[in-house]
Amino acid sequence: MATKLFVGNLSFNTTEGEVLDLFKQAGTVAKCELIVDKFTNKSRGFAFVEMGTQEEANAAISQFHGKELGGRALTVNEARPREDRPRGDFGGGRGGGDRRGGGDRRGGGRDRY
């Protein structure tokens, strides 16, 4: 069964191909995904690599954790399941701000014409 690894502290200039080539040295890479910002399409500095077996994943961790790539020491460990995080709307249904108007001396923001 494939084992997913977290690869952190990547240079923002590191490409997915470079990460893939590095991890192929430890065994079969089932999948390699460099995480990019959805707005700028630039690297966010980390990736996920899926190795073919647990043994290959362990070999990759021991070979590449602390190894320098692109001038930075890599962090490589087994990926943890994603945590459920609260949504960014703070639980409110209105989305902030009172939309009733106001501030107008003529009467609550309504037009009186």
C-alpha cells in the first residue's frame, strides 16, 4: 500500500519535477504533488509524495529529512490526515456588517423623495 509523505521547507523556486526526481532515488513514486497558491499559481513551499511501499517511504524519510534542496534543508515525514477546521465565516449567517443603512441625517438611509 502507498504511503503519503509530507515534504516541507521547499524553496519557492523548486519544481514538482525536482521533487519527483529526488524521491525516485528512494523507490517507486506513486504520486507527487507540489502545492501551489490557487491565485498566484506559485509554490507554497511544500509537497506531498506518495511512495509505493512503507519500506520505500521509510527509506525516503531517512535519506531526505534534513537534506538540502534548493538551498534549504528539507523536512520529510509521514503525512498526517487533514484536520477538520472550522470554516472562515465565524459561524454567523449575516457575514458581518449591518445592512440597514444609517448615517444619513434625513432618516436612516431611506430616500424621502
